[in-house]
Amino acid sequence: MSLSGDDVRLMTLRAQGFIGTGGRRGGVPAMLRRLGAVQLDTISVLARSHELVAYARLGPVPRERIERAYWHPRRPAAFEYWSHAACVLPIEDWPYYAFRRRALWDWSDTKIAVEWLLDVGDVICVRREGWRRVYDLPERVLPGDLLAHEPSDAECLAHLAAAAARSLGVVTRADLIDYHRLRELTGPADRHADRVDEAAQAAGLTPVAVEGAAGRGNRTARSALTMGWADPAALALAAAGAPGRHRVTLLSPFDSLVWDRKRTRRMFGFDHSLEAYLPRAKRVHGYFAMPLLAGGRLAGRVDPVRQGQTLVARQLSLTSAAATAAMARALREAAEWVGCSAVAVERVDPPHLAERLRSALS
């Protein structure tokens, strides 16, 4: 079976919860289970990234409700561990990170004690308070069946391969490995492809041929086919022509839809990177440029900041004049969500769209 770039893009958007209302059912806990991992980061511009990920899919859910869903004090549904990076993960996936806990035993001399204990699984982080980790013993917070389950490395790889495909809809070998950073499970270079293929087969994924790119103006790349796999449920929804409205929203730079820069370029023809750690003079799009998702495309980006009751778009770019209305809508909704009563726009690229955007915001 062959899938076009547009097929893959739509399947991914649906799998990630950006099409239709189905992505809102079950709130934050269901979203976390669907994504399999929500990346954490210390940067807080509009809000912290794990809050922005929920907002992008669920709309203006109160921030305290998002935090409580991740870090429930009495009924933990998530834990924090190393996946794509430091991530919030569904509690039921604890056993399937056994491969990483086993691999980290030899790192004790380079770790601060409690961080080492977290890495190897002797303690668990199931909540944060004021952005500070709260640790506990696994046997005190994990259900007995999860605590007792110790899957093999091959079982871990198959489970997390299935999770990656479910979260993205369609994956190539590189996508499958990158989503949960499973490189250490794939073995020597000469066995890498075989291990991934075996895991995909064990996970029950459907082999597909994927077009090499979905970006505009890249006809040669689009014609290239890459071996990949699809989540069977995502294929069934695509075949049924499942309807649904596209979400218009701003994305965290750490959102799982865009955290893989190569995949983002391949799917959307959009070059995205985080410039927060670059010197100011070397930034092109700003400190915390947030991509604009509209109509199933990445249609621009904005570097926002809160100044009192005003959300200020310090630097903003649009791919077309048609994207101005979507950007205005996304800015107004984000401002209201974080408690701002006004939106101000500074630099706009291309400049001739500045007045049109300000008019749409008024």
C-alpha cells in the first residue's frame, strides 16, 4: 500500500488529536495516552510546554486542570522519565521503559544520587509541585501488576513502536526510533533495520510505502517512496474518510507534532527550530517561535511574550495573506487562555501584511 504525503499528513494530524472533536474526549489523561509522551521544558513564555501541548489539542482548558491531570496528588496517572527527552508518560507505560532502567545501572558515578535513583527506577516521579519534582518509591504508587511486569528488551521495543505509530498514524524507521528515542534498543548498525522491522511486525503495524515529502515546491522529493508502517486504526479511519474540523492553534516548539525537525520538513515543507538557546543576534524567528497550525498546514509562526495584560507578538511571519485571519484567531484565543485582555503586534513578515493582521485583531 502506498500513501501520499497528504495522506500521511492528515493521518498524523488525526492521530495527534488536531482534527475533529474526538481528540477532546477524555480530556488531558486521554490525550496523554494517545500521544504516549509529552515533553517537559523549563521555558515558560505563554505557559510551560506541557501545558501548551494540552491547550493546542483541547482548547482553553484551565491551566490548573491540566497540571492536576498530569500530577494528581492521590491518583497518579502519569510519571516523569526519559523518552523523547524528559517527558510526562502514561503510568501504564512504566514497565516498557525497563530497557532504559536496565541500561542506566552503570551510570551511578556520574549522577547526583536522586537523579540516578530516578534513572534506574529505584524512585519514581509522579508529580511536581511548583515545578519541583516530588519523588516516591515505585512500590508505594504503582499498581502491583505494573510493578511486577518486567518485559524483555524486544517486548519494550515492540510496545513503544506501537505507541509511536498510534501517536503519529504513520512512521518510517527513523520516526519510529526517534519518537521515544529507542536507539539503544536497535543494536549494532548491521542489525538496526532488522530489529526495527521485527518490532513493527510484532506490534501489528501495517507496512506502507510513504512519499518522501509533503512540502510545497518539492516535486522530485515527493515522488520518492520510503518504507514505513501505519497504525491499523489510523488506516481504518483514513479509509472511512473520517470527517472533522481542523484545529487552528499555536504549537509549542516542543510539541510532538513538530519536535522531529526532519519529519516536520518532510510533512509540511516547514523549517522549524527552537532558537531560545542561540545568541539574540543569530535568531531568525525569535526566542520561542510557535508554529501556527491552520487548515492542516503550518502557516506561519510567532514569538510571543506576556507584558502585563497584553500578549505581545514580538516577531511574526505568515506563509500567505490567507493565513492572517487564522493567526489573528490563534493569538486572540491564546491571549484569553493566559489571562491577557489585549494583543499587540510588533514586527510582521512580510511587512505588507501587518495592517491586515492588526485589522483582523481589532
